[in-house]
Amino acid sequence: MMKIALVGVGGISGAHIPAWNSMQDAELVALCDIRPEQMEKYPEQRHYTDFDQMLEAEQIDILDICLPTYLHADFAIKAMNKGIHVLCEKPISLNREDVKRVGEAAKANGVKFMVAQVLRFWPEYEIVKTLYDQKTYGKLLSGSMTRLGCYPKWSWDSWMMDEKRSGLVPFDLHIHDVDFMVYAFGKPNKVTDYRARRPEQDYINAVYEYDGFFITTEASWYASPYPFSAAFRFQFEHAVVAWEKGEMTIYEENGKIWNPVSTDAANDTGNIGLPKSDAYANEIRYFADCVKKDEEPAKVDLSELETVIDLLKSL
Ligand SMILES: NC(=O)c1ccc[n+]([C@@H]2O[C@H](COP(=O)([O-])OP(=O)(O)OC[C@H]3O[C@@H](n4cnc5c(N)ncnc54)[C@H](O)[C@@H]3O)[C@@H](O)[C@H]2O)c1
């Protein structure tokens, strides 16, 4: 049984904690947050308000870091230096030097380290990569990826609204789509971007050019209470592949329209179909399996994350 601890019991921990709790071969034994009230709803775990004390007191195999971005690298290295495997929320850092630092710490201590870049484990996005790799519908011609929402005034200590601590829209939100592009298509040849920024809002429109195709993107924290939405639309030579309002649809040139990610067996062609699943649980399962099998978590390549940081810094 793998013993797990999680630090940073804020917004995103609400996706990680149920995933750990649902696993048969892992036990979430401890939580740490400087605000004790954050942990009250998890009476099954031991609670700590001091990270060092938790590391001293607990014998854990894996640490899951859900802290604000600016704390990720140092907390990860501290745990790895104690021989603990680390799964860390995105982004690893606002600085590419930290990617090297965590990579070296993992190597030196013989432990696994992975950044939880969740779109790499999201069935709808995984299918786009497969269609692109296999040229199922011919070449990719264009893509559109959007991730829109309003200013995150709710974060602890307003850290998300502080550029030095969160990196604002590029590193907090747009990173998801840029990470997917780098993972699926590699490094773009050219980026053209426009940004509308005020103290209480941040909007980016950027075009990423590749050989033979381009991806247009939008990411926002609007000042108005605009609801969160994420979507994509990819134009292949022989099909349009869209994920809109949470539903993925393939519109084939020959008139066939179908959903490749479904709980409906009748829809599953057994070809490129995947079941609907929780991407956060998928990434956590993947990392835990890598630890169990003593395999590198190669699905989230650290050198790709350096490319992502370089691209986001240029916006
Ligand atoms: N993958 C995703 O879809 C996704 C979504 C949201 C957030 N995130 C990432 O997750 C991270 C956390 O974001 P969030 O929205 O949960 O933030 P949050 O502000 O809601 O939570 C952060 C928590 O960390 C605690 N904390 C701060 N300093 C601490 C310390 N020194 N020791 C222990 N606890 C401490 C705070 O009290 C707070 O509860 C960010 O890096 C963010 O980019 C990822």
C-alpha cells in the first residue's frame, strides 16, 4: 500500500483528494495546509499546518503538491531530498531554471517527479493527438483552442492576481493549451500574440504557427463574471473534430457525425473511442503506476515543459 500526503488543501485539491481516496493500492494518510479549517472536511487524514513537521512525522511514498505556483519547486525539492516521489500541480515554475533543478533533484535522489499537466490525460485531448499522429483524417490544417473565465478573486491571499506569484493568465490558464500543443505537435515555428491587460483583467489571443497548419488560441480572466469554458475545434483535411460545451464530436467529410468519447457503448467504434473519464484521476493513477513499476513518468517530459515556459514568457 502506497502512503500519500498532500500539501495545499485549496481549490484544486478538491479534484486530487477524491482520486487518491478512490484508489485500492494507495492511502492518503496526511494533509498539510497553513489554514487548518481547509482540512476539517477530511477527518480521515492526519492534519498538519507545517510542511516540515509533516515530513518529519510521516513515512510517505508520494507527496502531492497542490500549493500556489511560486512554492512548487522548493517544496518538491525538499520532499525529493527526503527520498519521496513527487507529483506537482502545474506550472512547475515561472522560470525554466527550476525545471532543471527539480529534474536534477529527482535523479540525485532516485525518485520519480511529474508535473500534473492534466490535458495530457484528458480523453478528448488524447484523441486529438492520436488523430494527428495517425493522420486518420489526413493532415491537420488549423486548430482553435479556448480557455475563458473571470478574474480569480477567490484564491488564498490573492496570490493568483499577483504576477510574480502566479504568472497571471499565461502561466495559470493558457499554459494548459500551450502544454497540449507542445506535447501533441511540438514546438511552434512562430507565435503572434495580442494581449488586453488592465489591473483586474487579462486576455490573450495568440496564433501558433507550425509547418502546414496554425492554432489560434484565446485565454481570459475577464473582470466581468463570465462563466468558465474550455473548448477546441481542429480542422483536418477530411473531418472537423470539436469539443464544445463538454461534448466531443467528429464531423466527417462523408456526413458521419459521432462522439468518440462516450459512456454510450453504441457510439464506440472500438477504433479511436475512449470512455468518458476524470482526467485528474487518470494523471494520478498514471503517476502512482510509474512509482509502483519503477518507470519514469515519461508522458510529461521535463524538456517539453522548458519549451512551454519559454513560449509563455514571450507573451
Ligand atoms: N490542473 C488544473 O486544472 C488546475 C486548476 C486549478 C489550479 N491549479 C494549480 O494548482 C495550484 C493551486 O491552485 P488552487 O486554485 O488550488 O489555489 P488555492 O489558493 O485555492 O489553494 C492553495 C492552498 O495552499 C495553501 N498554502 C499556501 N501556502 C502554504 C504553505 N506554505 N504550506 C501549506 N499550505 C499552504 C493555502 O492555504 C491554500 O489552501 C496552482 O499552482 C494552480 O496553478 C491547477
